[in-house]
Amino acid sequence: MIDEAARARWVRVRMGLLSGVLALGLGLVVQSAYSIMIEDGSGWREIAETQRQRRLHVAPKRGAIYDRNGDALAVSVEVPSASLDAVELLRGVVPQKIPLVARDAANRIGAVLSLDPAPIERRILAKRRFAWLKRQLTAEESEGVRKLASGEDGQEPLRGLVVEGEGRRYYPRRELAGSLLGFVAPDGEGKDGLEYSLNDELAGRVEELRGLRDRSGRLLFSEGAQDERALAGHSVTLSIDQGLQHVAEHELAAAVRTFEAAGGSVVAVDPATGEILALASFPNFNPNDYSESAPEARRMHATSDVFEPGSTAKIFTVSAALAAGTIKPTDKLYCEKGSMPVDNVIIHDTHPSEWLTIAQVLAVSSNICAAKMGLGLGGDKLYETFRRFGFGEETGLGVPGESAGTLRPKGRPWVPVETASAAFGHGIGVTNIQLAMAASAVANGGELMDPILVKKVVTANGELVRETVPHVRRRVIPEHVARSVAELLVAVTEGEGTGVEAAINGYRVAGKTATAQKAEPGTAHYSLDRFIASFVGFVPAEKPVIAIAVTIDEPMVEHAGGAVAAPVFRHVAQAALELRGLVPRGTDHADVAVLAHSPDPASAAMEAIRRSQGKRPAIQEGTLATGPVPAGKLRIPDMTGWPAREALKRSFELGVTPRLSGSGLLVSQTPAPGAVMDKGQELMLVFEPAS
């Protein structure tokens, strides 16, 4: 009995001890749970969410760039790119085998993408959640990566290997407006041109999306993706007319090649609104293959190149003198028979004259009479007029690299010889966009407009962000003075004027030629064989719809602005008139709406211009005696009556070296038409203005 009672007590003691231990253990568990769930709960929940969630940065689609008619100049298209999640690739791999797995994966990936495996292996071992392997894959590379990820290549699937769409910038018109548009680098950032200056608006905003990973590591979106249009960049509509831009670039390139020039630019402006209709530069480049181009080809020459305007500045000197009342349109000036000393410098005229009217001063481009006008005004008034026309300051076009040009050193007024030189465009520096905007001020009645390049910006949802409306920066000259200057400038393109090559049948053209010597770098002397040939004007003279500035840098075959730049003006102006539906009476009317919205408006515009030009009488070579021509020699055709451009083209086709004199139509050839001469021999061509 005693033993049974003792055993029972011992059992109760053991049960009590066990219950106490269990109670103590339970208390510790409860305490730990309280500490984890209540005291430290927020911290642990944050750690758990961090492990469970993924944050993705979504790159938005870049906005498009359109011309004034809604035709695309730059768009974004989706192309495949390969990326790698190294953590996912190595998930579940024991540490000892990680180097072997990384090396094997790198070799397989490198073989498919034609890449060096070593950098890929380093990216895997870095265990980063995201790393680009190769961007903009070919179809074969994209398919190869998909097979690696799925194991369709017969080996272990490579988890974390992803092919995803990535935006790539595409320029459907290739070189068209290349230097104006710029390009976009692989990182999505705009470089050069409008892609750079408008990058913030075109690029859109980067959005962070949250996702959850399931037990298999697959990504699930917990909050859903926003409307992709809310993330996309804004679209931009330019004032550029794609058809006119194509004509300007085509004619500019032809002139540069024909006259063996270093480059050039063309700016076409609507003088009533300040809208830039064409902005062409040569050399140009294809933004789709920007890596193949030189920096010189990517530069916008129309806004960044500073040059001495030469005789085109006489437009603004005459305007200033008329506005100040120091001369009247009917006055005559004595031109000193072609030579006039100012300080220690002798000013010369190309065409020595005695007395000339103001219209004749512009027509024959008298430096001496322009200098007299400038000196009559005084340096301060002439300087102030040039400033009011926009020289010496940026136009505000909104493109990178725009130059303000140069007028005079700060803090020092012009001395008399500097005033005289500035009056005919020497000793000052301008850009072609400044020249075009200043000419537009004369064309529209005396108001300097702010240039408009970006007409409007809209969101991907079609909401208007901003729209540019015409704005008058300031009145430069009275309206009656502007009208008088326009009438005086018509003399330049008629009769014996230096700009007859700019004349357009059926219209009165107002303009001015210039042939400016370039200064030798680092010296105070002018070059004897380096020139800037230019022409600036507007049409129709009585009610202008287009103002155009053409500049050709360092032409070698011929350097006169009337022979080199004026024909470019004529062809671009003809295209502008055609596209506006303004054609001389008796010719077919161009369907502008069809041209603007055709699949290729640039080519359609050129075809319309060719058709209109084809209605003019064809140039015929004169009939000459025929006979055998020895090998290596050729017979010179009769090109009498041809314009300089056509005669030059034919000369190059024949293989002879043309040497030009004068401007207008061909009146004589040496050797004479019909003569037999060696290829490469010089052919002298003498031109005179059409009567």
C-alpha cells in the first residue's frame, strides 16, 4: 500500500513538473509571438513585403514628331531586347556550383547573341535583378534567346532570361530634316536637334509599378498597370512642311555638289506668321544610322554657322536710311566711279558707276553707295537698326547650338570705316535664320516676328499641352518704308540686276544677292578664293507668302551669289508657291490637299514641281556639223541661251572643266560650239543677264 501511495505521489509530482515546463515553454512562445506580431510586427511585415514585392520602372513610349500636315517625321517602334535576372537564374543552385552554372549560362548566351561570354559571366555572378544583355535583337537572336529560356535547345532552361519589347526611334523619311530632328541614343535620351531640346516633353514620365512574386517566383501585378497613354511622351507638331523641306534639301545638295562647295543652308519662312516652313542644312545625315555620320553632318548650319552677310545687309542699310529720312527712294547717289577712301581703307565697287538711283544701288550692289548711307546714318543708328532687325541676338527658335552672331565689340562704338563696312555686310556676323527672319520683317510690312518651329504639343490622350501663336517681337521699320524697300529689291531680279537667276515667270521677286569674302582664320585679312554666296528674298513682292534665305559656303566652281544661290531660291520659291496653290495664270492648279496627305508628301511635292517645270520649253542643244571625233576627245555642243545651272551640268556630263564669267544666260563659249577638245580641258562660259 505504501509503495502504491508513493508511486502515485511521484506521478503527480512529475505531472506537475511537466505541466510547469510546458506552461513555461508556452509562455515563452506567447511572449515571442507578442514581440514579433505586436512589438516588432511592422518591421517584420516590411521585410516580408520587400521580399515578396518587385518594383518595376516602366519606360514610357516616346512621343512622335509630325510636320505641319500631320505626316510623321519621327516615331517610336517596338524592337526586342534581351535582359537577365541573375538572382532568378541562380535560384536553388548550391553555392559550390554557382561559378560552374554561371560559366555555362554565359557560354550559351554568348553563342546565341554573338557576345563575349566573360562580361555575361560577371553580370551573372553580380546577382543583379536586372541587366541588359543585348538591345535591338535580330529575329534570329530573339528566337535563340527564347529557346534558351524555354529549354527548347535541348538543355536546361535558363530562368531569368527575358526577351521584351523596347522602344526604338525610327525616322521614316531617313535624311529628311536629319540635322533638325537629331537622334535618340539607346538609353532613350534625345541627342542633338529637337530630340534633345524637347526631350522632357517627348520622353514622358517613368512610372514605378508594384508586383508580387508567387512561390514559383513568377511576377504578378498587385495594383494593375495604369493606362499606358498616361505614361507616354507628348507628341509634337512642327511648322515644317515636309514637301518643301524635301525640295529645299534636294536643291541645296545639288548646288553644293555642282559648285563644289563645303556646305550650305536654306531657311524658308512664312513672313506673316513667322512659321519656319523649311530648315535645310548640308551636309546632312540619316538619324536611323547616326553612328555612321560625322559631327559636322549633324550640325544645324542654318542656326549655328556665323558668316559675314555681305551685300544682303544692304537691304537693312537701305531700310534704316529710308526710315531715318537720310535718303528718299527717288534719290541718286554718287558712286565715286568705283573707288572711295574711308579712313585708311579704299572701298571698291565691282561695277564702277557715277550716279545711281537707290534701286540701281541694290541692283548692281554698290558697296560705296551703301557705305555712304551707313555713314550718313552714323554708327550708332546703323547698329541700333541691325539690332532691331534681330542681328546680334538669338532668334529664340528653341534648337540647341543656336548662335547670336556678332555685331561689334562690347563697350566700343564703330569707327567710320567699321560703320562703312557694316553697311555692306562686312565686319559683322549673322546666321541664316537671322537673315531669313530679318527679310521676313521687310516682307510683312516691318514687323519682326518670333520664329515658330513647334506649332503645338499634345499628350498621348490628345489633350493640348501648349500651342504657339504668331507673336510680333517688335516693329522694326514703318510699313511704308518696308513697301518701298520691297519695290526697290525687285530691281535686283530684273533687267541688269545681279539676281536675275532668282526671277520666277509670272511673279515679281524681291531679293538681294551677296558674294562675301571669308576672313582668313587668325588674321585681319580676307581670303582671295574663299567666299560665302547667298541670296535672300521673298515672293510675290507685293504680297509675300514666302521668304527664303540661301547660303552656300565656299563654292569653288563659281562664287557669285547670283549664279550659285539665286537658282536655289528660285526652285524652292516655285515649290512653295505650287504647294500654296499659287500658280501663274494659264497653268494647272496643284491639289495641295492631295500633296500634303499622300503616302510620301515629300516625293509628291518634288513630282509636282517637276511637272510644272516640265511645261516650260525644253533646253535644246544647237545643231552643229557632225563628223568623226578622235578617241579621248569630244565635240562641244551649242549651249547658247542656257542658264548657268544647266550649262554647268552639261559641262560636267561632258567631262570638261567649266570656268564661268557673269550671270544670266550663256552668250559665248570658248572653244566655240562644234569645236573638238580634250576631256578635262577648260571651257570658258560667259553669261549676261536676259534682256
